Amino acid sequence: MSVPLTLLGLLEREPSHGYDLKRDYDTFFGRGKPLSFGQVYATLSRLARDGKVVISDVEPGEGPDRKRYVITDAGATEVDAWLTEPVEPEPHLQTVLFAKVVLSLMLGRSAEDYLDLQRNAHLRRMQALTDIKRAGNLVDAMLADHGLFHLEADLHWIETTVARLDALTKEVRDA
Amino acid sequence: MLEARDVKLAFGQTPALRGATLAVAEGEIVAVMGPSGSGKSTLLHCLAGILVPDEGEIMFDGTRVDQLDETRRSTLRRDRFGFVFQFGQLVPELTAEDNVALPLLLGGARRAAAVAEARPWFAKLGLDGLEQRRSGELSGGEAQRVALARALVAKPRVLFADEPTGSLDSLTGEQVMDLMVDSARAQGTTVVLVTHEARVAAYADRQVIVRDGRVHALAAARGAS
């Protein structure tokens, strides 16, 4: 999750104060990982320094002054570019799983035992995400779905690998 | 409450179950997973008294199901068990309402009483207004919800579901699973759910894997660390 680009995107919707930006970010994007106020204001300062937002006005309050941030044309261009570019597909977890399976075979350990443990961990995480999905709103359900589909893809890989372990063992040990 | 003990069954020379053991607690939702041909549906059929194992025991509430004759197993299935399968479960000549009432009618209930009992399930499962439709006039998801209502209307002790979402798209399948889990929990029905889909299995309290005709218990129960 790119915090600066997400905050810029929220500002593209409407000018806002840091407090309101944090609230909106946490509501939609910060599930389990809310932004700290320090992170919000540090990010907004960097965006202002880089000319992507400007402060439109400052309202004095009981606490610190409330600054209202407005996105600039440069900021809007960056948001537009970000939203229209596909994300780089990243098969990240599979490479770790693959390395553990192959190393297990090289070291004469049971790759099947490892894959059983991994399947167990995946299923438990899928249970937890399903609970979140059933208890939450549509935003929660969409986030949980994203995780569920990725975990399911890993599980397909795990099952296929289990079915190929004998052949893989031979190939790794003969290499 | 429901248990398979070292169950073996072969179809001709082909072994389907090679010593499958599984215990299901009252009110528990257990997903039986496994690749095609692993024996997971055969295990469900043995637990439900549809198939009789060559060896081993099937226990339900202290009764050896595998030792009952076909008539008694048939009575057990009708009175204590409910079933949801992947395809073609509704009687096409009957309306949706009569399909749901069918287990009650077969159990000896009068028609008016059976229909009165069937009717609330339509609201419960989001099927309002579809009572008089026949299965050919229902979408896949609607037909599966009618099948679910029919499986649960007689308040079975155990619901056996074999790939209940297999013919549905993801979202419709989720609706069916949500309704199945909520309804089963509401009336304390135990569920044995056979599926090859991990996303469906994740609705269960516990998952087991059938591989080469044996049961491998893997995932911890829901809520356990």
C-alpha cells in the first residue's frame, strides 16, 4: 500500500485536513494497520515539499492549527498515472514456498511434512478471513476476498507440488 | 456423535477407502477436502449410510450404521439426515414449495402442516415469491437454496453436503455457504461438507484432507491458536 499516493487520492476527492485524511484512510485502507498522526503529517509535509499538495488555509483551534490541504495539478497527474497503471504481478510467496520445498528435498528432509504444515497455516488464515468477511461490511469482504483468492492459489500450488513430489525429489537429487 | 472407524471400501479391484477414520462432534461443521478420486465423497456416502463399507465401523449416536439393513438405513437417512448435492436434486414436476415440504410428507406429515413448515424457509433463504416455481424456472443459486431448505426443513441431526457450490459462481456459492452455515448453527445441525474448494472449506470449523483413501486431520479447529 502506497501511503503517499493513497493520501493524494483522498485529496483528489476533496481538500481535507490531516485528521480527516487519517480517518478516511483508516476506514478504507488501514484495516489492522491504522496510520499514526505522525506518519500522516510527515507524509503531507513531503508531498507539500514536492509540490503535490499546498496548504490552502490554516484554522486556529484549541490544539495545533488545522491546515487544509489541496492537491496540485502535479499531484493530480501522479494519482491519475498511478490509477491507470497495472500493478506489477508479484509471485512473492510462492518463491519462498518453492525454496523451502527444494531445500527440504536437497537436505533429505520431508517436503511433504513442510507442505502439510503450510497447508494448515493457509487454511487457518482462510478461516480467519472468512470470519472477517462474514462479520464485516462490503469493504471488509472485498479485502478478505483478495486475501482468500491469493491463499487459494497458493493451496492449488501446494496440492500440485504434493502430487509431483516423487518426480521432484528425483530431479533435485539427480542434479 | 458421528464416526468412521478404520473404514475400507473398494469398488471392484479399486480401493476407494483404505482405513479412513473421522469423528465429528455434535453441532460441528467439518469440511472434507481432497483431490479428485481421493475418496472424500465415498467417505461421505459411508458416513450417511448410503454405502456400506467392506471393513470398519460407522457409528451414529452409538448405533452401528454399517450393521443396519437397507430399510433401517433408509429410515435413518430420511429421519435424521439431510442432503445437498451438486446437481439435480429437486423433483422437476414439483413446485419449489412442494420440494421443500417433501421430506416432511415422506415422514408422514399432513400436506397442510408440511407446507406450513416449508413456507418460512423461503423468507429465511431469500426465496420469497419463488414458492410456486418449478426447478426449471429457478436459477442455479435459487435451486441450490431450495435444495438447502429441503435438506434442513425436517431439522436433521446431520447435514451432508457434497460439493454444494460446485456448479455455482463464486458469489452465489458464498450466499449458499453463508445460509448453510447460519441455518445449521441456528438449529444445531452437524454438517459434513465435502468440497475441493479451499474457500468453501474455510467456512467450516475444521478441515480434514482425504488422500489415498485415508483421512489426514490438519487444520486446527476454528478459534484455536
